[in-house]
Amino acid sequence: MHIPFARSERSTVGIEWELVLVDADSGDLRQVAETVLDAVRPEGGGEHPHIRQELLLNTVEIVSGVCKTVGEAGDDLKQSIDEIRRITDPLRVELMCAGTHPFARWTQQKVTDKKRYATLIDRTQWWGRQMLIYGVHVHVGIEDRDKVLPISRAMLTYYGHFQALSASSPFWGGKDTKYASNRALMFQQLPTAGLPFQFERWEQLEAYTSDMMHTGVIDVFDEIRWDLRPSPKFGTLEVRICDGSPTLSEVLSLAAMTHCLIEHFSSELDAGRELPAIPPWFVQENKWRAARYGMDAILILNKAGDEDTIAHEVPRLMAMLEPVAERLGCSEELAGLQDILDFGASYQRQRAVAANNDGELDAVVRSLVEEMREGHPLLIKA
């Protein structure tokens, strides 16, 4: 089959952020997404351009437009949050985000009344019903289809960096999983989810998609749920690695890292240089290490098997990307990665709040709600 790749302006950027609806008093999930979506629906009907439906009724997704800069995308997200709060504040509903809710029970959650979601749950059953997880996706425009797969393989060399920096799902059903990102390992249980195949040629992607459709695994390309995938209809590479981030500043820092890395690799291809790649088994190991240990993970950096810690790697990465960030107008957002190093990743902050409150996870929800309101990480004193 032929999969056309839409024309897209180079290094445009768009962000998708899944937001959790929680009760202002109990901190438990509130299943009022339909109320929110009905209230923000345009007068002429149809879907709001920036506020969208998701799998569960406790979730809404906000999306930016196609933007030139990460800051511009952030303005779109902020505007959507303000619009949602005009509906949720009178309902005593708060917004929060993390890879998982600290104590909510998946058995009590309702699925959105939409055919494609019903089909997903019918097929995946127990695993599908457990998808009480939240993430951030970043799209970056790529102007030439021939660049997409080489850049995708190169991005996998930084998979562990994204996973560790964004890790925000240590708790599941009221228990500490001892993982920094429980979400990462849960989501990969769905068919076609998890790490992508490292295809060399676009024709291989087309053959894979054809096989999946012929055998009934998927009906449309978007049902390929890889952590990193081409998005042919938008002409982008979509990075879906990150756990849900509690604050706008963290979302924008991770988006800037994504934006800069893809532009960096695109420029390397323009210069005729070979892009880095590592074997699939190293990527798989990095995913597990980052999910398990987060910021304490020792990552495999290259095909030679050299290793180092996130603490050493992130400053080097920021220095490498700073000229690119200046060119793309996101130097301030990229520099925000230092805040994650200084304040701790979200999973670390959540555990610190729990420790300070005798393990009470409603305190963790309150902290996540407060961080969402403030828009940046809060320093948690042990």
C-alpha cells in the first residue's frame, strides 16, 4: 500500500497534553469530560479546535495549533486551560496531570461513548480497561519524507532521556510501584504500542502497515501506537514517549528538547553526516532502565555500549542543542530542563510529598493540582 506523507513546513511544532479532571475536595477522579466538551463546543457544532475528547470520561486533551515556536504552542495550551477552568471551577473540579493518578481505581472509570474506543476496549479487555494513564505528545514538521525514518532512529538514542526527565507515574492504585514511570510499561501492553521498528526504508513501513490492516490488527494508520511514530497525515514525526507532565513549564521544556533534537538531526542530514543509531535491544533496555530508575538510570548511549548517568548527560545535551534552540526561538524553554534537574522529576517530587505526609496520597494529588495552577515545579523540602 502507498502511504503519502503530507507536505509540512520544516520544524513547525505542535503539542498534545492530556489533562486529568479531579474533585477539588477528595482528589479522586471526576468523570465530567462530556460536560466540559459540551460547554466549550463552538456555536455551529462540531469539535473545539484545541480541546478534545479522550478515551476516559475523566480526561480532556488540549492541543496547540501548528506553531513556529514552542512558546507560541505554550500560549495556545494556556488559553485552552483558562477556557476549561471557566467550566470546571464552578463544578469544584481541578485540573492536574501526571503519568498516572496516585490512588484512583481503574475499575471505576467510564469510557467515552465513541465507537473507536468501544472497539479498543472490546479487543484489549483487561489491559485496555487499565489504561488509566496520561501523556504528552509533540509533533515536529519534517519537510522531506526521506528524512523521517533516519531522524526517528536517531531520536531513539535519546529515548531514555525523555522517559527519565518526564517520569511522573510512581503510584498505581494507591501503591508505590517502585518504578519512576509505571505508565511506560503499562501502555506497551496494547497491540502495536511500545517501541517502533527501526525501518530503513519507507516501503518497509508501508509493507508493515499493509500487513497489519490485512490481518485485522489495525483499521487505520493512527492505530499504530508506537512511542515514536511518523504522522503521515500531518507531515510530522510524533514523539509520544513522555509521561504526562504536571506543569506547563515542564511540557514546554520537553517540547523544546524534542523540537531541537529533530531540527539538529535534520541539519546533520543536510550536511551529509550519518545520524546516530543504537541496536533495538539497547533501546529496549534504556526504556526499562529509565522507567524503573528515572533520574538515577545509567543509560546506554551508543552502539558501542558506552554508558552514563542522566545527571551527566542532560547538561551535555543542553549545551549541544543551545545553538539550535537560539535559532528556533526556544532557548528559555530548553533551559527549563535545568529546573527538572534542580527540583527533581515529577516522580521524585510526588514521592517526597508522600514521605512528608506519612504516605497519604491525597496530599500528592493536592501538590499536583497546585503545581498545575502555578505552572512550574515546586520545591519539595524533605
